Amino acid sequence: MTLTASNLESHSDDHFVDPEGDEQAGRVDVKGRSPLQLAVARFRKDKLSMAAFIVTALFVLCAIASPILVKLGVLDPYTFHQELLDFNTGGYPQGFGGGISVHHPLGVEPTSGRDVLSRLMYGATFSLAIALLAALITVAIGTILGIIAGFSGGIVDGVIGRIIDLTLSFPATLMLLGLSGVVVDRMRKGGDLLWIGPHVSVPNGPNGAFVNGFYIILVLAIFGWPPIARLIRGQVLSIREREFVDAAILMGASRRRIYFKEILPNLWAPLLVYFTLLMPAYVSAEAALSFLGVGVKNPTPTLGNVLSYAVPYAEADFIYFFAPAAIIAAIVISFNLFGDGARDALDPKAGR
């Protein structure tokens, strides 16, 4: 495609001019950009969103690297360093700022002497893993039911709508707290291995950490899918009227193909935005539940139970209390800003 030089200034912003264009006088090549390339370009222009993306990526990389560093012995979240504690003061760390040193950049825990930095980095791995799995299951359930309800309509839509209303009628936090004792005990009675499917069993761990984490994931997903199901249903009501869906129906495509080959690819933008906004909500939910004593128990660290353990020492060892709270706040804020930036980039006509 070519344009004369006099028409270049009036050309749409959705195209850019190739500087190495046609050598003929007054003629250059013009290349079009896809919607994804336009969205990426808009996102990169937003400095706040780019900063949030960088911070989010750093947290994710730390979460991925922490188990490897623990295996290599670089991080040590479980070893007690009693020699670094002063039991004349009630087991508080010796030295400045809660025992800060070259080997312990954030000090050590009171009464136990475990390295705070190691526990926070390893705890971020568990917290982000729980939030990630819960968000993926939530989005999967909500997307599937939303597509079925929006495309089918009629009785199917009505039944799914009533299930959504019924699920929303339960207070998720109270249900999670109320069912924790019964469900977790029932899971632990399964023995050393937790059966999760045919020929698939996983270890509960020495303190049942997997059971508690699996319970949080399960409850967050069960009570978290209705909002996204409603969102996807509304999108599908519009998409099902388009020509490519009618063409697929006329060609005899199966419901499964229409759902996942025709409709689902047109939903990636709202799904991506909702996922980025759901992750920080589940990170803070895990921290809150661990703070209430329902989440993963010690000695397995999460950001929530480290913060819960640090609360009694807020005045005497402020850094120990401030560090997990600051990390949780940074994760939540960075994910939220990243999600807002992605939404604005994918749908520039919608205001924040």
C-alpha cells in the first residue's frame, strides 16, 4: 500500500510510516498495526502503568526464584538462630533494627531467630501461588458458565443466573471461617497423601500446609466466579449476534467449537483485565485469612502469617512488622495499577 507525500499528514494514527520506503519520489510504504500492537504502544506510553508492570514482574520473578534459592541454600527460612537473640530482653534480636546485618538484611524474627528476608521471599512464593491458582480457577469457572449462559439463553441462562444469585447470597468470608475446621480436618484425615483425582495424590506436608492452601484456593474460587460469569455473559450476548457466529452455526459447528473457537478468542481483553485485578484481591484475601488463623500455618511462611506473627512486636521491632505489610501493599498496588493500565490500553474509549 502506498500514499503520496501530501496525504501522509492526514493518515490515521493507527499506521506508521516506514522510513525505508519506496525510493520513488514522493512515495513511501505504510504498514498497518494490529489491535494488539496498538494496545502495547498505548500501554508503553503510560509511565505509571509501565512502572507498575516492572514492579509486578520483579515480585513474580522473586516468587519463582525463591524455591530455587532455598534449594541452593542461599535462602534459609526455617533455621533457628538462637545465638542472635537476647533472652534477657524476652528473645528480641541483638543489635540494630532487629538484628540487621550482612547475612540478615532485614534482621531475624524475635524468639525464633529465623531470617526475615528469607521468610518474606519464600512466603511471597506461597501467597502468589495461592492467588494465581485461585484466580485461574475462578476465571475458568466464570468464563465457561458465562459463555454457556450468554449463548444458550432461555432455561439454561435462567438456571445459571439463579445459581449465581444463590452463590452471591452467601457471605464468602464467614463461610470460609465457618467451614475451615470441618473441611480441613476431613482433608487431613486422608492420611499423608491428599487424593485430588484418579491416580493423582500429593503430599499434605508435615504441618498440613498443602491442605490449608488448597482449602483457601477452593473457597476463593467457589465464591469468586459469579461476577466474572455475569461479565462474560453480557459480552457473549453481543458476540453471539455477529456474522462469524452465524456462519459457524450454519456450517454445523458443534457447541464446543462455537464456545472455545469462535467466542472465547473475542473475550481475551476483558479476561486479561479481570485477571490482573483479581490477583491483588486474592493476595490480600490470603493475607487476611492467614491473619485470622485460617490460612497456611507456621513454619511454612506466607506473607499473611508472617505479618500475623509480627503484630505483637510492632512497637519493639518495627522493621519486622513493617516489611511484610509493605510487601503486601506493594503487590496489591502494583497489580491494580497494572490492571488499570491494561484496561485503558485495550479499551482507550473507556475512562478510568
